[in-house]
Amino acid sequence: MNKNNEKINYWLELADYDAETAKAMLDSGRFLYVGFMCHQVVEKALKAVLSQNLAKEEVAPKTHNLIKLANLCGIYEHLLEEQQDFLAQLNPLNIEARYPQYKEQLLNAMNKSECEKIIFKTGDFLCLIKSKLKK
């Protein structure tokens, strides 16, 4: 049993909650926040992986950079190119959803179809992470 199961479960529970929130944002037509929430899902899933390898008293780094987190986890180089591209696509959505100068541009790019694709890919990535954590 991993010494950090509590931390791992904490991050995965938050990731699952945020995945449901992303779907709620899609259903309500609040497309700007779908990408933001999907970023949060992937970030928290990666922090669960990091928690598996940290000392009990250590905490995951306070970064939102998905590529950096995947590298810290030691999984980035093992991801398929399309998964690496997905992280690159999601990475800026954390910041862009928060600042007014990016919102208009982001709103134009985030339509229902694009959001459905992002949610699907996020779900796949979360399943991949969960399968890695079970090993």
C-alpha cells in the first residue's frame, strides 16, 4: 500500500469532481469554462501521480503547467504524440479563462463541438492516469 494513498485519493476525487463540473458547464453552454475545468482535471490527475512518489510530508508543486507536471511525473516522454499535443492545447486554458484580454479570443474558439472533444480527451487522459496509479 502506498504511503501517500490519502493524497492520491484527494487529488483524484478533485479531478473527478472537476470532470463533472466541466460536463455541467458544457450542458449549460458556458463553453469558456469547459476548457478551464478540463485543465483542472488533468492538473489534479498529474498531481496525484506526483503524490505517489513524494515523501509523506511533501506536497505537489504549485504549478499549473501541465507539460512541466507530466515531466516531473516522468510520464511525458511515454505519452503518445496526440496526448502530448492535448496537454499543449489545454495548458493555456488555465490562464486564458481568467483574464479579460483572452476571453473574447477563447470564446470564439470554444464552441460546443470543440468542448465535447476536449471533455472526451480529458476523460481518456484521466482513465490513463488512474490505470497508471493502479500499477
